[in-house]
Amino acid sequence: MSTTPGNGQDPEEGAQAMNHDPTEAAPSPPAPAREGGATFVPDGVLYELRGVERRYLRGSTPVLALHDVDLDIRPGEFVSIEGPSGSGKSTLLQLLGALDTPTGGTIRFEGSEMGEASDATLTRIRSEEIGFVFQQFNLIPTLTAEENVGIAMIPHGHPKAKRRERSAELLARVGLGERLDHLPSRLSGGEQQRVAIARALANQPRVIIADEPTGNLDSASAHDVMSLLVELQSGDDAVTIVVATHDDDVARHAGRRIRLRDGALV
């Protein structure tokens, strides 16, 4: 089944991959930061998935995590991916996040085929084009909020003064301008997730991919985090947002809702 803009627990391996913070990977060579504004996207489509499938082995048992997935995501969309445990949500997020490649079909990002991309190209996409937000926050407990945001910019060769300036700007944007020097232990769960969102924005990504971003939050904090994600779609720095969730209240914030069951779109 296909879905295009305008139409109205996952596999263990997938969950482990999404909970791994890409900023912990080996640093990529320094690259110049992009100066705001959208880049060219062929035909106005950011992601184009056609006939995508993902198979793997769990021990000696073959698992078909995704199959026959056709999906377009346009720049600036807010898309929720919903489904019960084992439906393929995290597997699909891994593919969209360049954390994995399909075993069948094609995924194009900004017109380029990701399945044929080199490891270096996939690393660059993860580092420069995509920001990740996780259920577990993944903040470094010995670093301040400002330092947790700034660490994402180190692989790009930004000087310390630039990192501090950008971190302060982003933390102010997420409502934590007075918490720059706070350690994670001095922040609430909702505040920690806002630091994580600021970190995801550090390198001016095209896309924010969030896997159950409110899973560890109370309802009030969850609402605040989702409202913040909605706000990120406005202004010159607007980003595309893809959220995986099983929570209907979270999914309601999205402009388009996609449902998965047994690895297929429904």
C-alpha cells in the first residue's frame, strides 16, 4: 500500500539501533555549516520510498519487518508513524534515519538513493541532514545542558565560542535559556527532552526523527514537548518531523498520520 502527502515493541534489533545515539559514532571530517534556508529537493519530495522491505534473521528465524512500503514525505511535513508493538515503526525510522538500508525496494533522500550510498555518505547524512530524539534522552550526565548541545557540533570542527553561542541560542529557543549550566540531574524529564531536541537541531538538520519522544514523560510534559516540535515547523529554520508513537494524543499533533501493522502500511 502506498501513501503520499495529503492522504489522510518493534523488532529488538530495531529498538537497539534507534536507542544508539549517532553522535557517539566516529567523527566525520569537518564540514562547513549550512547557512539557513532550504536546499534543492527534486520534485519537492524529501523522502521517496518505493517497494521497501527489510528482512533479517532473529537467530535462525527469518523476520519480515517491513514489506511493500511506498511513501513520500515532503519538506516541512510533520508525520506520525503509528502502530502496535512489532508493527515495524522503529525499523522504518532506522531506514529514514540512514541507520540501516533496505533489503528490497528503494529509498531516496533529496533525490539520492540511500541503499546504494557509501558508509561515508550515510554518515554525512546522519551528521548533517538528520537530528535524532530518543525516548531515553541520552544526555551525558556530567555535562551541562549547554555542553550536551554543543557536543553534537564537535565533529564539524566548530570552535568552542561558536558552539557555546549556538547552544545558548537553541536552548533559549526551547525555553531553557536560564538553564544553560544545569546538569541533567537538575532538570525535569520534560526539560531533559527539550535539551535533547536542542541537541538534535545543533547542526541545522533537514529532518528531526523522534522515536517515542514522550514515552518517559508525564502528560503535561509530553504536551509541552509536542507543542515545541510543532513550533519547529515555523520560521526560516523549519524542519521536517517524523515521529513514531503508539500514543494517539501525540499523533494528533502531526499534519499526517501513517499507520503500520505487521510491517505494512494500512
